[in-house]
Amino acid sequence: MNLRFLQQGFLLFTGFLTLASIVFISLSFHQFSKVRNAHEAALILRAQASDLSQLVSEDFAFNEPRESALWQRSLANIQRTLDTVDDSEINVSLADVESDLQRLASVVNGLSQPNEREYVTSSKLALTLQLTHSVSRFDTKVSEIRESALQQLLMGGLMVPLSLLLFLASNVYTRRLLERAKGELTQANQKLSRLAYTDGLTGFLNRKGAEDWLSNHSKSELRAKTYAFILIDVDYFKAINDTFSRQTGDMYLKALADTLAQSLDSDSSLARLEAGQFLFITSEVDHAVQRAESLRCVADMVQIDYEGVVITRSVSIGVAITPVNEVFSEQLHFAELALDKAKVEGRNRVVVADEQFQSTYALKQSLITSKTVSDGLKAGEFCYFLQPIYDTTLHKPAGFEALIRWQRPDGKVFAPAVFLPYFVREFFKPEHLPTRVAMHQEVMDSLHGFEGCYIAWNFDLEQFASEFVVSALLMGTEPPFLNPDHPMVLEVSENAISERTDLTLLINNLERLREAGYLIALDDFGVQQSNLHRIINLPLDIVKVDKSLIDELSKNPKIAATVRFISLMAKSLGLKVVAEGMETYAQSRLLSAGQIRYQQGYFHSKPMPLKALKHYPKT
């Protein structure tokens, strides 16, 4: 029940009760006033009737009637008293009194007949007694009504304070209910806040919580305005989940989080951003590198036991020192770049994005932010390049992969690796739908003469877990649009499938897209710990072998055997196999010998602008 409505209901009820009490008192008081007037008249009538009885007594005492004028004056006084009473207002009739008075008056007016004096005296006595009795009955009834009106008046007088007491009691009661509800709501909000700002597994902050902590912590004038972001990533964490179980991976993350938390102080915070990645924020920027090395060392000592097997992992760390006036994602940007460099250089190390690091990055690739990407989309700086997927049997393109590029006004062309995280975040916002449709149409218009070739589009994995995106594709409100001349292929990156992926939902949505006419390709297969179950369970049409395997093809016989095995297994499942990263003739010959018919790479063609496609041989 809504307590506000309950309180308002109490207020309305007690207000109505108070108003009714006031109306009842007013009516009772009005009735009492009328009855009081009638009661006063009844007392006067009693006195006047008593005066008549005195006159009758004197008539008998003197043995002769009193003067007619004296009687008539007394009767006139009684009539005037009767005229002051409105018997219709008090529901007590004066008919008996008035009738007796008229009969007595007729007798009094007949005193001029001397032969009837004895009769008149007797009649006056009888009628006076009768009039006295009628007045007495009238007085009794009026007294009863007066007592009833007085009781009603007293009852109404009691109802007002009672209604006021009820109002006060209900107000106090509803206030207590509201306070209790407010307390429960506060607790619920606090719980929701904890869920929104904390990581459910470790109990420490999540990404949003870290952003909020930094914002609140830096508002104080006494706080530092520069912070060190220490981004910690567990090396090969995914292998724990794949080899043992997800629960084992969770055990390790809890143990690692508890260990890292021992280094916290009042000016630092710990958050888990994703999977095996943690963010340690501290205002002690002068000792940030030492703190990072210390965290790396303590992380190395974390170990858990799984059925007698001791599990340990090293960590890679990227450090960036940044002012707090930047957007949180931009502050984290250089720490992510430093972390990537730590992984490239062999993992289990600390890399600092110092001023030289940042300057070098800015000089080479310019500083990419969400805003610069959004501005680039609005200015039409993004476009698709197409790279052929070559059919080595028919010696012509079987399809094309649409690859996004950023052509800056200064002539620089950026590859996706530079801007992709920001691009994905901005490109699929509703405001850029016209841009997406226009870019898609440009691709389709450029394919004249390549009828039957499919077009492959790269999608972020999380998009296929979104009902909105899948429904938009199925309803044709979001590109790529199905085309009878060119099959549409949706590529899902194999290395983007993590332990956080809801595979049931992913499979269901991919099956719906395939039923509608889309083809599904598993990209980057063979990276890190590839899971063969994905080829079996995911609804696929194409498997793309990752470039990292192709690079080692001529150097490592085991790699060559692995690629042949992948090809045979995929074909037995009815899947096409595409080899990515083809750069040499030797690689192409080896793959052709391994019966991998479809190849993609610089050996056959670099990604080309749409305008250059008209010069590409169609056969």
C-alpha cells in the first residue's frame, strides 16, 4: 500500500469527521436554541396558567366572577406568549393549549349574562384546569426535547476533540509508517548502490564504483588532483577456467583481490574491471612505480589448491599518471596501452605510460578519444575498405571483408587497432544510424560486377547478446541489410568469447540470424586456448583460421599439421575454411596443398578503398 495514500486517506477521514462534528454541533446548537425559546415560553405559560387559577379561586372566594377585563388581559398575555413559539420547529403541537384557551375565552366573553354566573364560574374552573394540564404537557415535551438537544450538543462537543485526537494519532501512525518505509527504502537503495558500484564476486568496487570513488575523492580541496592508475591483468587467466572450472577461476580472483587489498590506504582504491583485470588507484604518484612492482610481487605469491594441484599466476601491469579532470575512460586509456605493451614484451612486468610514452604514442597515432571519433563520424571521415577472400580453385573472389578505416583530414589513415574501442562505443549509437546506412549503401554500390560474392562484416560479440541489435537486424532497421545478390556474413571473433559470455543466449541469437538468411563466421580461430567445442556447438557457416597460425605455417610442421586438422574437421562439419593473413606464395601453396581453398591476405590483395574495387579483376 502506498503510505502517502494511506496518510492522505487518514487526513481526509479525520477532516471529514471534524467537519461533520462541527456541522452536527451547529445543527444541535440551532435546535437547542429553538427548544430553549420554547422552554422559556412554557415556563411563562405555567406562570400565566397559575394566575388564571388564582382568578378562579378568587371568583369562588367572593362568590362572584372577577371583572371581564382582568380575565381578558390574562388570556391576551397567554396568547402573546403562544405567538412567540413556532411549534413546527420543535415538532411539539400547541393545538391543545390553543383550543383550551379559545374555549376559556368564549366563556369569559359571555359574563354579561347574569343568569349564567354559576355556570360560567364552574366552566372557567374546569377549562382553567384543562388549560393548565395542556400547558404542563407542553412543558414536559419541550423539556424532554431540550434534554435530548443538550445531549446531542454535548456529544457533538466531544466528537471534535475525539476527531482531533484521531487526526493526531493517525498522523503520528502514518509518520512512523513513512519513517519505517523510508528506512527500508534507504536500506534498499544502499543495497542497490552496493550492487551498482561493487563487484559481485570480490566485494570490491567495479568500474562504475572506481569512477565514482575517484570523482568524490578528488572533490576535496585537500585531495590530490593527480592520480596513478595501476592496471593489473592476470596472465593467462582464461586457461584456469578452461583447464579447471569457472569456480576455480573465481576462487583465484577472490584470493588475488584479498591480497591486493592489503596494500590499500585512505588515498587508494581497488576495483575489479573485468574477468582477471583489476585497477588500483592511488594519489601517491611519486611512488606509483614502486607500488606497482610491489603489487606484482605479492600477486606472484597468490596460490590456490584445486584437488591437490597448486595454481599460481603472474600479472602484467600498466601504469599511467593522469589528472582527474579527464573522462574516466580517457584516464584509463594510457594505462591500457601500457598494459598492452607489458603483454607484448613478455608479460609478468610493469610498463609505465610516462610522458615520453604518451608523447611517442600521440606523435605516432594522434590522441584518440570518444569525442574525436564522434566528431569524425559526423564529418564523414570513416569509411569501409574491402579485402577480397580469394577462391584459389576458381581463381576469383568468393567474397569481401568490410574493414573500417579512419581517413583524417591531414591525410593519415588509421587502422581499427588504434580507434576500435572508441569506435564501437560511438558508431552504434542511434544518432549515427544515418551514417551507418549510408556507409553500408556505399559498399553495396561498389560491388557492381561482383554478383554472388558475399560481404563479411565484423561485429562486437556483445552485440549478438543484445536483443535490440538482433531484432534490428531481423527487422531490417539496422545494416547490414540482407541482399539477394550478395550474402551477408556476420563475423564473431573467437578470442572475444570469454567466460563471461552467455553461450546459450549467443547460440540462440545466431540461430535466429541464420534462419533469416545471414551467414555466421567464427573469426580468429586458433588464438590462445581455442575451444573445439565452439566449432561444434556454435551455428556456423565459415571458420577463419587466425593469422598467428599462418605465420608459422612454413616454420613449424606441427602448426602445418594443426591447420590441416582444423580444415578437415571443419569440412566434415559442413563448414567453409578461410585462411587469414596470407602474405607469401609459399604459404598459399602449403594451404592449397592442405585443401584450404579460400584465402585472405596481402598476397592476394591489400584492403582497398571502394573506388579502387572497379579496377580489381573479377575473374
